[in-house]
Amino acid sequence: MKLFLFLNALAVIPLLGSYLAAYVPPENFWPIAFLGLVYPALIIINLLFIIFWLFLLRKYFLISLVAILIGWSHIGAHLRFNSRVNADSLCGKIKIMSYNVRLFDLYNWKDSKSKATRDKIFDLIYSESPDILCIQEFYGGDKRHFNVLDTLLSFQNAKYCHVSYIKGKRSDLPVGIAIFSKYPIVRNQEVTYQNSKDNFCIYSDVLIGHDTVRVINTHLESIRLGREDYLFVSDLASNRTENHDISLGSKKIFGKMRSAYIKRAEQVRSVRKEIDQSPFPVILCGDFNDTPSSYVYHKIEQKLNDAFVEAGSGMGKSYAGVIPLFRIDYIFHDTSFVAHNFKTLDAELSDHYPITTLLTFNHPRR
């Protein structure tokens, strides 16, 4: 019995620590950010302990139950049960779509011919017909053979665009982020991050009727795991890794995680500054590469509403990669809007799922 109590304590302590991940800057103590990453697993483990103690009719179930209740508000950012509304009944609705397209499968991750995946992504965008589309890991195409930008503009309602490419890359490989809008864009701006050349933020001031709205699109720092890192994790899971390799491989992966956490924290503070200084209502889309238990999420959630929390259902997972349970892609909005019918689209064409929501103004349209 004492052994199970000890194991229960080992499950409760990191769960309580995970609640601090939203408030502690990773540069101050980055391991706490890792606890935020594994929060869903910690919840499941503690639920199993509750069931275990209840089965034995022991009051020790209160240990995990109290620990979960202390952080009850965190559960709501991971799991929602909002009902859907009739979209036709919404007046002045604006459909928002955010999608990390992974360069339209440029390097054949999903298909032996990238064109097949690219065309499916085009078909998806056409069928969804968003009024505002934010793309991360956008690839502009080889202008000598196929111009992705021109093709996107040709078949969708969003004819206005703002595309910004990573600086210093070869001119024949335009990679960056993009905003497409069916409403006129009156101003564009790029916001660079001091700690990264590959990650940045753009915004477009969009004129919707007589209202100007600032649409922000960003892609925050990823962990940048390489092929050898994925092989290490695979070998570890299959028990094919020698002891000396475990130490070396783990140290390398945790080093990359530490660097990414610290960089994202600095980057999100730049995004938050743009939100605070915006003279217009804000819609923020992006691939944050971090979960709802993170410092990054909390920094934005303090100011803006999460469309998934307001209008989503289920777990809202948006990442289809190695650990396919994480929600790391977001649509946020300020109180000028109300979100409806948030959806994660079941389209495995990238390592991210596209997300959509309908927004309506809180005030009567002019």
C-alpha cells in the first residue's frame, strides 16, 4: 500500500508543477515548461489513481482528485463540449482559417509526388472558402514552373494578400507566412524576432465594412528535431538503444527543447506587444509550437479569447506529427468578436490539421 501511495505522490507533484508552466518564464526555469507539455498525460495518470483507490474503497483517491481540482481551469483549455450553431443564422459572419501547410509537401513527406498533396490542399482551401486565410510554412513555388501564390489567388474569394518570406534563403525557394483576405487590406507590416531569422510575425489591417481589423499571423520557434533525433526516439521505444546512447541522445533532445522554449517566450512577448499596441480589434492566427498549458499560450490568453475554448468541441488536437494529441495551432480574437463553430478539419495533408472558426462582431455592423 505504501508503494502505491508513493507512486501516487510521484504523479501528483509534477501535475501541480505543470500548473506553474503558464506563469514561469522558461528562461528562468525551463524544466517547468516540460511539465506543461506533458500535462494531458499527467491528468490521465492521476485519473487512473483515482479509479484505483475508489476500486479499493480507500479515501486516498482524494490525493489525485484535489490535485486535479486545483488546476481545473487548465482542463477547459484542452477539452471542450460547446454546441454548434446554425451558421446560416449568423449575421455578418467572417470565416477564419489557419493552416501550417508544411511547404505544400515540397519534400514529399506525405506523398511520393508533392503535387498530389499540394493539389489536395488547394481543393481543401477551395471547399472551405475562408474569408481570411492565414498560412504558416508557406511556399511560394518555383516561379519558372508553378507559382503557388498566383494559383491560390486565382480560385479563392480571398483576392488580397500579404506574403512575407524568410530573408537570406535562396530566391528560388520562397518560404514564409501569408495572409489572404477577401476584404481589402489597407496596411501590411512584418515584425521580426531578434532571436530567429526563420520565425517572424506579419499583420494586415483589413477593412471589413467600416471597421478596420488587424489580422496577425505568426509561426513560433519549433524544437527542430532532426532525423537522428526521431531515430533515437524510435529506437528507445523499441528498446534498441544502448545505455551510453540514451544519455547522449536525451541530452541533445532536451537541449533543443530548452532552446525552443526560451526562444518562443521571447517571440510571444513581441506578439503580445503588437496586440497591446494595436489601434484596431485583433484576430491572431498561428502555429505556436506549444500547448495550452504553456507560458506562450497564457501570454496571449491573458489578452485575447481562444476560439477553440469559446466554440470548439473535443480535444482540438492540431498536430499530426510524432505525438498527435497536441493542440499547438490557434485562432485568437479580442472581445470585439464572438466565435462560433470552431473546427479542426480531418485532413492529413501536412503534419498539422487546418483549423477554422466563424467570427461575428459584438456590435452592430455599420
